Amino acid sequence: MGNKQKTEKNLKRRIVKETAKLESESDQSDEEDFLNVVNNEEADSSDGDEEIEDSEDENNEFTEEESEADSDVLSAGGGEEEDADEESEDIDDSEDEEIDEESEKDESASDQEDESSGEEELQNESDKVKTKPKKGSAIEKTSDSSVEKTLNKSKTTIDSASIANVFHEYDHDTSDEEDIRNTVGNVPMNWYDEYKHLGYDWDGNQIIKPETGDQLDAFLKKMEDPDFWRTVKDPQTGQNVVLSDQDIELIKRIKAQKIPDVTFDEYAPWIEWFTSEVEQMPLRKFPEHKRSFLPSRHEAKQVSKLVHALKMGWIKTRAEQAALRAKKEPEFYMLWQTDDGAEDMRRIHKHISAPKRLLPGHAESYNPPPEYLFDAKEIKQWNKLKNAPWKRKLHFVPQKFDSLRKVPAYPRFIKERFLRCLDLYLCPRAIKMKLNIEPESLVPKLPSPKDLQPFPNVLAIEYKGHTDMVRSISTDKSGQFLLSGSDDCTVKVWEVNTGRCVKTIVTDSVVRSVEWCPNAALSLVLVASGQEVMLINPNVGDFVVSSKTDSVLREVPKSDAAVPERVRTTVQWAEPDEARYDRGVRISLQHFKEVTQVTWHGKGDYFASVMPDGQNRSVIISQISRRRSQLPFTKSKGLVQCVLFHPTKPCLFVATQRHVRIYDLVKQTLLKKLLTNSKWISTMAVHPGGDNLLVGTYDRKMLWFDLDLSTKPYQTLRLHGTAVRGVAFHRRYPLFASGSDDRSLIVSHGMVYNDLLQNPLIVPLKRLQDHDDFNDFGIFGVHFHPLQPWLFSSGADGTIKLYSN
């Protein structure tokens, strides 16, 4: 019995400890299982029910459920006879157990006393909670032994249920919910827009994006799901989260600018955690060190200054100050000390004094000289201006008296004083700030052209040989040869240093554009003549490079890829015949419209051609190594004037009539759109650094764009009087030039700094005007020497001129 009593006490203590956990963690299924166990074993024993209620007075959660189960048993209409039969069976079982218990009672008298006291405490607690049964029912007739048996069974059942709940109480714990979320950190989630996952969990597995429906699915879900209004999307995992009532209440309180915690008391009494009384007590338990009483270095300097001031007499002692006061005479001060000065008497801020009248002259004298006296004509004129007295020479008539005693009183004295006072009172006076602006101060201070040398300023060589307008010029990478294309259907190769024409290539149509290949390993030039673009080997310079170029172009690459119909109808690659091959033509490209411009890529494998009348097929990019072409644009953005490749990046500049668009060739997207605010763009040039762009227009303007700064022009230069047809940058020197129909070639200094905070320096240097006018056309092509500060210009007069420093 002693062991049993200890077991009951331990059971009671565990029930008290697990009460709070069972209230929050137990599920509805556990409660139903517990009710079934209690109802099946002890529904017919009134004393057993009372003891179960007794034991569950310690456990609040099971008290409510057991009371409901007992009420169901009491209210059930099964009859007293059936209950009695069930009670008899329970009584028999309880009697068997009582025999075992009596055998255990003889072991120790002390254990019996403890057991009886424990039973009395349990009986007292059960009397507080149990419900009173009906009179005459079978529940009242159960024996005490049945009560003990039922109590033991209920305790065993509660013990097993509590142990089961203890093991499962952390199954639904969400305290570590944040650990299983996305582990990518604080990064923009739009980085994962192109992927099927949102990030990674702790195990390194991808968090797959949930399936998202269209607007129709969202609408149906909105109509069918009652929790749609409280559903939000988690940006970390992409899952929909349904907000609970507590979350909704918390959001409402935050929106209403209330404290989120409901239990927080805003008007709680103030608790003074720290006393406001100053208490004096030592900060340390040991005495201060001797060095803590020594003055600091700062205080020592202050003391030395004071001692020096006393020695010099700058600081007086109190006795000295009293002696000085005794020697001084008494001083008197005006009550209003601002009234003793003329300027201080003015109560007006920044007072402007009244203009003083002129001092009296000889005419005001009582005995003026004869020349100041009026004659008859002057008297008549003075009387005539009676209605306009301000036009009179004098406001009085001079008079002559023999002595001062004979001078009478002035009759207009009072009236003139009155008018004078009116003038002082009514005449407004104000301070006007006079700005002395000199014309030199309005002109920006630019460095002298002498300090910006070298730059081309002298005509050195003139190349003559073309019979018509020279529209385009170009030089090879070494700067040894010059290439020119003219309206006389010829392409000429010149030697730069001597001005000798090395080779002439005849074409079938007007040559609109020529350009030398930037790759030094290939001896190739691009020529745009009519609807044909020719790749020509000029066979000048190094013989090895020329022969290697022919051998490379002779090998036609084999490709099984089908050429799109849209490309095949635009351009066709063709091999030249023997006659044209002897002239230097290696590859011919036939276009469906007239080609006005050709330009190379920096590596020398790609080139672009422009056909302004081609609409959406106006720009074609071709590749020599694969003998294929492609159309980069599907829609027409305007009438294309010219295109350029970026010197270092995979970008393409496309100039239409009014705008310049920059495209990324890798991503095939539009990067920027430059606004020129001009009517018609003629040409453009890219700075070797790639960050600045120079655009020439037919409406007499040059536009300098800083691509890192803005899409609007950084500087607008109006240096020409007519249309600008050619612009160019130097590859090594900070120079750029422009040519116009007014036959003027302007060389300018354009320094671009690596510091992004410093703007480019633009200084016009020299105006060169040596070309002749021809049919209102002037200069067409402008090109710098690749190595020297030399400048080439081609004009409508059929000549090419070289300017050097």
C-alpha cells in the first residue's frame, strides 16, 4: 500500500504540471479517445465518477470533458436495470482487487495512515467539483471498493494520456519556422524571374515556384474561397499564407496607430526604476591614487597662460582694479545714446539722405554782375513760360540792390519751402544695385590654342585625280595609304606621304562609301557602289598580307543552315568573274536597294551596310568568315541615315532622322535613345573610349553626347553656317573635326577625362577653308590619320587635302 500511495502522489503531481501543456497542445481526437475510455470503464459507477472528477480537479482540461461525459451518462435513458447489471460486473472486479489491496495493507501501519490521509484529501477535492446525482439511481448504490478501483483506472488512463501528449507536444511547434525558409539572404527577388525556383532551403534544395494561375483563376478563387481576403503571398517562398484572426487583429491595431500588444497598459502607474536623489558614495573601495590629484596637461597650459598674463599686466588683481576705478573721473551716459549721432537718429533702415540743393551762384547775389541780369527779351521769355515753370532757365528774376539793407523779404519763401518739403516727402528714394558687366566676363575662359598643340593647321598635300565629287575617304591601320571613292565611279588608293595615286579601281556606279578593314592581317576594303557592296583587295603594302587575304577568301565555308527568305530577298553573296577578280574584287553582295554607307566592326569580321529606302530591312549585318547576312531589325524605326559599331562593346549605334538609338547586339535589346532635337541627322562618330558621341546634322549643328551623363546633348556647337556633312575623332589625340557645305573645316580640342565628375573640355582651335565651292556643296568626308595629328578632307571640287601641324 505504501508503494501505491506514492504512485498516486506522483500521479497527482504530474497531472498538475502537465495541465497547461494539455490545454494548449491536446487535439480533439485525444479528447474523444479519453472520453471513450472513461465512459466504457466507469460510466455506471457514481462513486467512480465522483473520484474521477476529484482527480481531474487538478487538470482543468479534462474536468470539462469529464463533466460532459457524466452528464451524458446520467441523462441517458438506458434504464436502472441495465445500469445495475453493469455495476454488478464492476463491483465483482473491484472486490477482487480489494482482496489484493487488503493483503498489502498488513505490510506497514505507517503506510496505512498515509494512504488513509491521501484518500481523505482526494475525497475532499472530489466533493468540490462533482455534480449531485439523481435520487434512486444505480449510481448511488456503488460500493467504496468500486470507487477505489474506478479511481485507479481513471488515474492510469490520465497518466497514459498525459505521457502520450508529452511525447507529442512539440509536433506542431513552429518556433523554428524561419529556419526552413529561403536562405538566399537580403537580395532582390527579381533576380529569380527567369528561373523556375526562388532560392534554396537549409539542405541546399531548390525552392520551386508555385503554380500561378491567370486572372480567371484568381477571380474564381476570390469568389469561392472565403479566406481569399485574408490570404497574402510570401515573397521569399512564393506560397500563399492565410492570416489568422490574431494576425488580422494585430494589423488593425498597427493601422489604427495603437500598440500591437493587447495586454499592454498604456496608463500603468509610473515606476521609478532609478532614483532621482543624488547619493554621495565612493565609486571605488580603495583610496584614490596620488597621480589623480596632479593637474592635467591642459590645465597646466591654462595656468601657465594665466601666470604669463599676470606678469605682463594684462590681468589686474582686485586691488589694482579698485585703484584704477578711484583714479577715473565719473562718466555720464545719455539715457538714449542713439540720439547723439546724426546717423543714429534715423529710425529708417538703410536711410537714404535727401539730395542737397545747389549752392547759390552769382545770380542769387543781391548785387549780381550785369551779365546775369535779364534784358527785355529774357524777361519776355521768362513770362512766356509761366505755365511751364520747369522749362525756365532760372526760377527767379535776378535783381540788383545797392546794399544788403535794401534787400526786401522774399515773397515766395514760404511756398518754396513748402514745395521742398513735399518733394522730400513724396519723392521715392531707393538703392539700385548697379551691375558693371564687362563683355569679357561673359565669355568662358578657355585655354589658349597654343597650349593645346599639336593640331593640324597648315595645308600640306593636295591629292588630285578624281573628276567628280569625292564623297568618302579612309586610311589603312598603318596610315600609309589613303582610300577614296568618288562620283566618277572610281576608287583610288593614294600614298599618303607622296600624294601619288597607287591604284584606281573602276566600279559600275557612283561610289557612296568606302572604308578600310581595321584588321591589319587582312588587306581588304569595303566599297558601296549603287546596290552593290564589294570586298576588294587593293594589293598594296605587304605582299604576304595580300596573298594571305586571297587564300582566306578563296575558301568558301560550307554551311547546311537554310538562309531565311527575308534575308535571301534582301542580299545575295556572289563570287566575281575573272575580269572583276583581276580588278581586285573578291566578294560581291547584291542588295535590293541602293547602299549609302558601309562600316566595319572593330575585329574586321563583321560589317554593316545601310539602305535608307529598305524600311525594316534598311540595316544588314554581314559576316565574312561564314558568308552570311542577317537583318537585326524587324520593324522600321524611321529613315536610317548611318550606323556605327561600338569600339569596345557589342553595341550598335543607329541614327535615324531625329534620334540615335543604341542597341545591345548580344541581348538584342534597346539600351538608350538619344534625343538630338534636330530636324535631320547627317553623320556621327564615336569617341575611341566609347563613352562620347559626336553627331552632325543638316541644320548646322554639332551635338556632343556624354553617354554616361544623359540622353540629351551635353554640348551643342553651332560653328558652321550650313549643313554639317562630316565629323571625326582622332584615335590617339584629343582632337575632333567637322566639315560643312560652307567649305570650312573646323578643328577642335575635345579632352575626355577619366574622372566621371569632370566634364569634357571642348575648345575650337582652327578654321581651315581651302576647298572650292561646287553646286552649293562643300566638304563631304573628314578623316584623321591613325598615328599622326593630321587631317584629311574630301570635297565636292574633286580634291583631297591633307592638313598637318
